[in-house]
Amino acid sequence: MSKLPLVFVTRQIPETGIAYLSGRARIEVWEHKEPPPYQELVAKTQNSDGLLCLLTDRIDRQLIESSPHLKVISQMAVGYDNIDIVAATEKKIPVGNTPGVLTEATADLTWALLLAAARRIPEAQKYVKDGLWKTWEPTLLLGADLTEATLGIVGLGRIGQAVARRAVGFNMRVLYYGRTRKPEIENSLGVEFRQFDSLLAESDFVTVHAPLTSETKFMFSYKQFQRMKETSIFINTSRGLLVDSEALYRALCERQIAYAALDVTVPEPLTSQSKLLSLPNLIIVPHIGSASYKTRSKMALMAAVNLIAGLNQERLPNCVNPDVYN
Ligand code: DGY
């Protein structure tokens, strides 16, 4: 009987993923809380037939080219900007990801942040915990209204659309900007297309749902924040590098915009010394967009299914570089 292929899983993942891999592969899991250091990742991958990785792992050309047995890379995330896709495609290594299953959870978190920023929930909680709550006050902790406000969505992919659907309950006007217009979705969701600058100028809330590419990197810089309303609220649950953090810091200090909430930052993790943490009008959470029990279980299973398909020389159910099959 031939030996099962060896896979390296770069962190502990939900049981659904491990259960699927068991009996189909020999599994080596990186048991630590922190990601494997780069050299360790290279060494482990060099001996492996398959790699199940996370967005915190740098899967670059050097790693790919120095792994002679590697047949498949399966990322447990929808985003894959940490992987050198060109290098993987050149070596005919399919790369898998986990789209779809995390759409709703990420849209939920976007709304959680939007509501928390609009109604200043972290400030209000601190106020109570600090013992400052003495009476009901007519002008205490006033925030922004959502009802009938304008929501600007940058990137109307799966997550952007799920965010738009949730806006219906708040009776909001929804604008979107994206590389391509989507007339069918405009009709079905009742959203209106705007050029980027117009969307920034018209929106009360701006939320970004674009992948990180060379075109989207730093698409929010000081100029963009200047175009936004002084009362506006900015949300980012996509990738930190879409935003120039220094520009965001300045815009929030100068009140070019009123408030921001981020699930993603540069760097990740932020150090406790980051000056962003000193801002009273900025909420930051630690990249938890997809962090619901069901979603992470589905992501782990989907990543495992992609991995085994690749090891069996079958087409990956979710492949980001289908050119490998040409
Ligand atoms: C992703 O999948 O790309 C998210 O950032 C983490 O779930």
C-alpha cells in the first residue's frame, strides 16, 4: 500500500478540517499560537506534498520554488494576497481559497462596526466602566443616525452585496463604486453606481470591500479622506493596506472625518504602542470578520477539501489560478 501524502497545516484549525484530512493524508500541524517563522515554514513545506496555510503565512516565490514535492496550496481564507500566485502557477501548483462561506459573517461584522462607530458604543461602555454615569443627560454621547443616511460601498463583490442587503432595514440610500458596473445588481438591490470621488463626497458611511491588489493598495489616502464629509464614518473589513494608516490617523485627528472602525490594519497585529490606539474616534478589532463558529468550521472544511483534491490531482473546487489546468 502506498504511503499517504504529507500535509503541513500552519496552525490549529477547526476540527472539521482535520477530520476531513484524517485518513486521507498524514498531517503535521504547527501547534503554536503564533505562525511558523518563515524559515520554519520553508523547511516544513520542503518536505510536504500539500500546504494548508493562513493569511499570516508568507508563501513567496522562494518557498514555492524550493518545495520539490508541493502539489497544492490551500489557503483557509478568501483573500490570498500573501501568496505569490504567479510563482505557483508557473510551477503548475493550484492554489485554493474559501470564498462564499464567510460572506455573511464578514457583512455582519461590518455592520457591527458601523453601528458601534455611529453610536459610539466603545466610548459609552468606557464611560460606564469609569464610573462617570451620574444621570441621564440630553446631550450625552450623541451619535450619527443610520435611517435615511447614505451608505457608500467600495467594491460590490459578494461581501459588498451582503452589506448592501442589510442596509434595506435601515432605509438607507446605497451607493457603490467598483471597477465594473453591475446593472443587474443595481436593479435587484436598489443600489446606485457612483465614480469613486462622488461616492466619497456623498456618503455618510463609507465601507470598503475590495481585494488587495496593486490597484487598490492605498486607495484611501489623505486626499480621499479630505473628499469625505466631516461627519462621515469610515469602515474597513477588507485588508489593511487599502488604507494609508498615517493619512487615516491625520484625518481622524483633524476631524476631516468623524470616526473610523477597522478590522484590518498595517501591520497586523498592531503593537500596543501604535498611535492609532490613542484616538478616541477609532475602533479597532483584531481581524475577526469571519470569526463565527459556523463560518470558521466551514472555512476549515473547504480548505481541507481543496487540499485533498489537489493531492489527488483533481480540480480544486475553489481554485484561484485555474490557468494551471490549461
Ligand atoms: C479572508 O478570508 O480573507 C479574511 O480576511 C479572513 O477570514
